[in-house]
Amino acid sequence: MPLLSANLNVMEKACKKASKLLIRDFGEIEKLQVSKKGPGDFVTNSDKRTEKIIINELSLARPDYSFLAEESGSSGKNTEFRWIIDPIDGTTNFLHGVPYFAISIGLEKNKEIICGMIFNPITNEMFYAEKGKGAYLNNSRIRVSSRKNIDECVILTGGPILSYKNKEIFFKEYETVSKKVAATRKFGSSALDLAYLASGRCDGVWERNLNYWDIAAGVIIVKEAGGTVTDFKGGDKYIEDKNLLATNSKIDKDLIALLA
């Protein structure tokens, strides 16, 4: 792995320590205690314990930084630096023994993400980026794909869970996009979807009803890999709207037109 900055080094240590718990629990998924945050929206003890480990590790290194985490919410009074944490992005996959989930950590400075890390502990793939310094997968620099013909592109999406409203909007979008692209795929982790886009494994991602912790790390990784991140209209309101479109910067206009 290339020499990490101080912040990325802190994030790596937190990811690696927390991942030991996830790897152990992933091998014993039938024994996990599971509850629901809403219809089709699961949370496990692994989510909560992993988040606690990450927060503890980050706090040791950066005791004054604030947090926004999926399970525990907001904490801290620092308005300049804030960690954005999703302890298991892809909990449903994790719960069902599907190895497509990740720890996602972003670091915000004055409300702008300056570095991000996404780690799949099962495949041992660590995607990370820092503003102005490029994006990486383990030891290697990564770039988005160069495909520019929409009918040659693979597009990832999230799709609705049981509790989502207006599912018909997504299904209409899915039908429209699927008719124009080479293939659409739904893997079940927004963070990893963005990491896959950044590494050229797909060409675009669109998803509705996202939370900030789902995408904070992925957004900077995509941008540093040469990709584009917008809302569905091509603007920068994807955090406020919770609707995100990310591409290899070659097909963004095509997808915006399809989602209009």
C-alpha cells in the first residue's frame, strides 16, 4: 500500500480492527441477534459493535473530532472536522451470508469530504482516496472506465427495500435505463458500488433514498478516480435530495436524460 497520510492511516487501523469482528460474525451469521429499524431494514449487533470499535479507534487518534454514524447518530461539538461512518454498508447481504458489504469511513472538513475509505473485509479490498491525491485499491492507483457508448456500459443501482415509498418511480427508471445500457446490476452496497465505479468495474451508479453515511467515502473515491457525482439533474444536491448519480464522466449526460 502506498504511504498513507496521517488521517488515512488512522482510518485504516480502525477498519482493520473492526473487520476482525465482522469476519468472525460473518462465519456465524445464523447466531446473530437481529432487529428491525423498519420493514426490510435490518440492524445486527455486529453493526453496533463494529461502529463502537471504529468510533473508539478514531477517538483515540483524533479526540476532538465529531461523528455522524449510522447507528449512534451525531456526537461531538467540533464544527470543522467530522467522521462519517457506516459500520456495515450492505447489512442485508452480511446477514444472508453474501460477501458484498463494507466498512465505510469519510472525513469531513468544513462540510467537505477530504478523504474516504471503503473496506470489504471478506475480499480484503481497501479502496481509499484523499482530496487531490488520487484514488487507490490496496497498492494500486485506480481510475474510472473510459467507456463512452451507453449501450456498452454496466450500470449499478440500489433499488427499494420493503419500507421505501414510491417504489414505482424506481421500477420505471430501471426499465428505462435497462433498455439503453449493456446491463444493470443490483449488488446491495452503495459504498461498494461507488468503489467499483472508481475502479472501472462498472460505468455508472444511480440510487435513491441514500443517507450521507452511505456515500460519504464513496463520493471522494469516485471523484479522485476521475468520475463525476451529481444529483439526477446534474447538480450538486445529491446529499440534500438523497438521490445520487455517479458516472465515469463520459456517460453522465446520457443517464441524466434517461432519469429525467
